[in-house]
Amino acid sequence: MTPAATKAAPSEDRRAAGPAVTKPVSPWDIKKLRRDFPALHQKIHGKPLIYLDNAATTQKPRPVIDAVTRFYELDNANVHRAIYELGERATQAYEAARQKVAAFINVPDWHSIVFTRGATEAINLVAYAWGRYSLGPGDEILVTEMEHHSNLIPWQLAARDTGATLRYVPLKENGTLQIEALDDVLTARTKLVAVVHKSNVLGTVNPVREIVQRARELGALVLLDGAQSVPHFQVNVQELDCDFLAFSGHKMLGPTGVGVLYGRPELLESMEPFQGGGEMISMVSMEQATWNDIPWKFEAGTPNIAQAVGLGAAIDYLEKLGMDRIEDYMHQLTDYARGVLSQLQGLTLYGQDSNSSSAIAFNLEGVHPHDLSQLLDQEGIAVRAGHHCAQPLTHRLGVSATTRASLYVYNTPDEIDRLAEGIERVRTFLGV
Ligand code: C6P
């Protein structure tokens, strides 16, 4: 199948043949904003860097870098252990970041926010601490064909270890979910629906509110993989009514090494610990132990303190920009990119759902995505090539790999033009 694969017009017709392409104007002063991101102001192979791999990780603004540096320079101590001033300051900074995260995704009780290493660890936490104790033969876990491996392998392993069965919501031709297939695959046997909120390959936003409602009717829990949604639009946990939400700080301007698991408090309370060690206990004897309260029950060992503080600063930065404005600009820039790219000769774009944004997967006829990415790198353009850790999806697209440009708040229409020119140059260079 080739969902929504659109072949572009010949290059002679470029711009003339395609849809009208109007350059969007960012809702903020983009020159000023870009000055906040030191990494953007460098040359790669002698050309100004055009960073279009934001779904993999975003660049970091000065306030985030400063918050991490300031923490190490002034407040560094271990948390929840020290009664001295520095330890109290570190604990306060770490817990303030947790409260900021809770407010950002509209969670009323900050105890339901667990800091993890990233989205991957957050999902594994649920797969181990809930899945291993709650699933058994005859039970079903429902995922979709567009899952990132981080929301697939933990469930494959959980199914293998518990005897549960993994089922899939299939995709339509246009790369969106066959939501009507829920009638077949979501049943009374389904114990958990684990679904990506926004695809990292196609940018598709799934109708998770409907999925949660349908799952509720059958008594199934819902875990949302928010790794690509939380950075791009307002994700409101109370409105979505999901049971778990996982995301990573580094895809939303924050540091690497910190992520979040939101869990419904009563579920987190009832779950077994994920890892054992310091911090997660209440009382320990030679024979046994009792567990700390949530969320600390799930934060064994010294946590990622400075990274959590950095994530708090990233949230401040995003909130200043405004999540609605970010969502709007990402849609406009994606439309612009699709318009420009769709006019390039030999270029196939995947996933054309109008609701999708920020991630654009494509292939240039006769050129392997790895070669295209490497040649674009020579132009200073950073895009990702491969299966993007979503091999079942790539397989459904009928290809072994794609090139992906993924956008964020500092990208400009001019950078999209540079990408299009770069692709043209690769085509001419290779004579395809
Ligand atoms: N996707 C990409 O280039 P971590 O690695 O734990 O921060 O995030 C994992 C993850 C989970 N779900 C989705 C939808 C994701 O996109 C990712 C990370 C990156 O697409 C790196 S593979």
C-alpha cells in the first residue's frame, strides 16, 4: 500500500503546476527567537545549518541551557535526602518542575507525574509495573500500525511474557487510522489500548478522545504516546481522560535524559514498583520493604534533577510562545512545505491527511533516503533517513525507508525553500 503517496509534477512545471504556495509568517519575531538558540548559528560543511530533524530532538534555547547551568552552579545537591540549605533548594527546584509539568498538561494532582528518562522509559514502566501483573492469556493489548517502536516493543515483550495477545488498528490509504476497524479489534478482551497521539513519521494526529471513550465502554485502559503531540499542541489530560501519557523533554526544547509518565493516581497507587533502590522505599528490613508514596515509588535512585529543572524552563519558554500559536504555525509551515515539495520532480510525499503537521516523509525516485540525507547534509541541511523507529508503518508505506523533514518553532519558510533547492541539486547531481 502507498498511503496518500503523491507524485510531484515535472520540474519544468515547478511552482506553476502545484497549489498556490503562500509563505507563512510566524506569530513571533522569528529572528529574535532564533537568537535564543545558539546551536542554530553555525555552519555545517561551510553552509548555514538548517535543522529539520526536530522529531528526533529539538535544539535548546538559552533559558533552558542557563537553567541547567545555574542549577549546577548554585543549587546542586541530591534531592529528598538532605536537610541542609542546598539540598532543600535542589528538592524545591525538582519538585517545582514536576508541578510545572502537571499544570502544562492540565493534571490536577502533581503526584501523578513521574519523572523518567524519556517517553521510552515511561512506556516500559507501565509495561512492567502494570503489564506484567495485570495481563494474562486471553487478554489483548491493542496498538496501531503507526506506533514508534517505543510503544510497540514493550507490548510485544509484555505479551510474550504474560501470554496476552497483541492486536493492531490498521491504517487507511491516506496513512490515518481505520477507526471503523475498532469494532473488530477493540473488544471485551482488550485490557489496554496503547496508541500514538501524533505520528513521528507522517505527523498524523489520531482521534484519541474517541479511542479513549470507546475503550472506557469496554473497561480497557488507554496509554497515549505523547512524544510528538505534547511538544506541538496543548495536550489536556483531563479533557482526553486517558489513563497514562508518556512524553520526552528533549523533543520540546528541554534537556535529554528527562521524560514524563502521567498516570491516573489510583492506578499508580495500585501498581508494583518498576525499579528498586533508594528513594522508592518507605521502610526496609532484611526481609522486606514497603514502598514510598507516588510518584517517588517509581523514581528509584538519584533522579535526573538538573534535567527536570531544564524541562521546567522549556515549559516556561513554550508557554510564552503559546501552544495554540505553536500548533497554528506548525500547520502553516507544514502546508507551505508540502506545497513546495509536492512540486519537485520525482518526489513522493507520504501521508497527506489535512490534520497532520510538522513531520513530512518523502522519497526521491532513484535515490536511497540515506544518500539523499547525506547529500543534503553537504548543503548544511539536517534531515533524518530510515525507518524512523516505526518499521511496521514504513512497511505499510510499501518502502524500506523514507527521508523525513520535521519542523519546530524556529524553522522558517526560507529554510523550506533551501530544502527544496537542496533536493533539486541532489537530483541534478545524481542525474535522476
Ligand atoms: N522518536 C524520532 O526521530 P525517546 O527516545 O524515549 O525520547 O522517545 C521515543 C519516542 C516515542 N514515541 C514517539 C512517537 C517518538 O517519536 C519517539 C522518538 C524519534 O522520530 C527518535 S527515534
